[in-house]
Amino acid sequence: MMFSSFIFFFLFLKKATLGKMGITDKIKDIEAEMRRTQKNKATEHHLGTLKAKLAKLRAQLLDPGKAGPSHGAEGFEVQKFGDARVAMIGFPSVGKSTILSELTDTESQSAGYEFTTLTCIPGNIDYKGATIQLLDMPGIIEGAAQGRGKGRQVVAAARTADLILMMMDARKGDLERRLLEKELKEVGLRLNEKPADIYFRQKTGGGVAFSSTVNLTQISERLVKSILHEYKIFNAEVVFREDANVDQFIDVLESRSRSYIPCVYAYNKIDQITIDEVDLLARLPHAIVISCNMKLNLDRLLDKIWDYLDLIRIYTKKRGEPPNFDEPLIVRSNATVQSVCRSIHRDFELGLKYAAVWGKSAKHTPQRCGLSHVLEDEDVIELVI
């Protein structure tokens, strides 16, 4: 009886492993076929269908229910704290632990060898009155999108962040950036992008209703319908409001597994390259050059993190008293008086008569405003109940 139970368990485990390997092999086969296929008008329909198949397989591979026992491993369930969260991502030994130790009060072990950090270590940055949680995560390796190393746990934690700080070795130029962007794109992370302006709604009948408000140069109605059929969607309404491409349309269909997150690219160890190389890296989009060992440009890194988080400070005051400049309210850019009321107490919104506002958003000081008034950084607000 015990022997038969063992055989059953072995066969079950083998089947599960083969099923997972089968998805990985299919992904490799489709990628190889896409590389072999020349890009032109005659093949764009075929390539679009292949991209849809590839997106479906990657979604299956990264399904939390199929991720295996390593999913949700210890150290990756970190409680969100503060006004914003920043996740550091990078290959091993690029200075992530050193940055955490320099910018926060948390000591993260750092050394000259790889994989010093084996779990997710949080620290807090106090900057401009805000508390920003910084996550030092294990270094990822090539193939993380297919589950190698601790890639899945790192990506799962990164999805919860408001900003990704991509740490790279400046001595390797732009190579690490391209590799990391490829890995993150495969798992559904879209860096410094916005969702395409495409309206999509599934229906119970009537076939596929396709329309566009702009001239489409990168995708056709026929290709859209073929991609929908690949997803077994035969009744839907699709409206293109911008000249989007195939990848952007697939992202709309896979919206549950897509995350659009701002990213800052930090090139560390600039003290070990030439000034011309530093200048070249500094001119790249969304990039900043630093040296953790020599503490170069770390103040500018904090400024850039603040800018990309898109936070503003709002100071409050009581009637007849000076503003409280010691403890600002930290809110998102374009916050309104209504969102400030809610951040203090929900009853304030219901009983508010008006808000007196001083600062950049006020046409005159003070300006009486309603709930819809949009505030700006360092405005002072007095709520009259």
C-alpha cells in the first residue's frame, strides 16, 4: 500500500513538472519562430498572433496558483509602511544593500561577492517630511521571468511598489538595463509607460464590433479579431482612441497581469569609469549616475525619487494659529481638497463649509475653495467645518 502511494505521488509530481516544462518549451519555440520570421507587411498578422500566444503562455507560467511552493517565500511579505514604497531591482552585487544602508537607518549586509541579500529587507527614508519605504530585494538573474532564482518573489514584491529603482553597474554600460527591462517586460511590468487608450468590453453576443477614432498604422481590424479569437473572445466591443500597436492591445487584454510603474535607472560605481562614459550614461532617459562607495550624487538620487513618486506636501492650520510646517500631509500630485479631507478624517468631507487655501494653487490669498479645488506642493489649507 505504501509502495503504491509512493508511485502515485511520483507520477503526479512528474506530470506537474512536465506540464510546467511544456509551457517553458512552448515559449522558447514561439520566441525562436518570431526571431526567424522577417518583419514586413506580409508577416505582421502572423507575428501578431504569435505574440498573443506568447502572452497567454507567460500568463500561465506566472499564475500564482501554479508558481509552486516557492511562491510567497519568507521575507517577501513585507507590510507596506509610510507614504510610498520604492523597490530596488538589479543583478547581484550592484550596490543595492549599500544604498539601503546609506539612505536609511537599516543595515543590510553587503560584500564583494554575489547573492549577499537572500530575502527582502525594508528600510525607511525620511525626506521632505515624507516616510518612503525602500525595499532591498535579492539580485535577480537572467531567466527570472521563467522562475529562475527568486525572480517570481522579486517581481511580486515589485508590483506592490509605487516606484522601481533599478540599480546597475556603470562599468557594464547599458547592458544590464536592457537585460532587466526584457525580464520585467516578460512578467508584465511596464516601466515609465501608460496604458494604451483602447476601450475594450466583452459582450454576450453580436460578434466583434471594431472602430477607431484615429488612423491606425500599426495594427488592423483583421489582426485585432485574430488576437481576440486566440483568446477565445468572439463577442466584444473594441475602440482604438490612439495609434496603438499589437503589444499594447495585448496588454489591454492581459490588464490583470500588467502593472504600469515609474522607474529610475541608477548607474552605480561611476568612480571606476571615465568621465566620458559617465556623461553618456547620465544623458540616458530616466537615468542618474551615482557612487555608493564615494557617496557621490546620493542627494540628487533622493530628489529624483521624490520627483518620480509625484508626491506633494500640504500644510494644515487652525483658525487664528500659524500653519504646522513640521508635519505636512503627504498626498499625490493633483490632490484635491476632498482627498485632503479624507486623509484627515472622513467626517471632514461631509461637514466642510469651505477651505481657505494659501499657496501656488490660490488665485489670491487666502482663497475660499470647495472640495474639487486642486492643490499644489506646499500649499497651506484651513478647513472650516
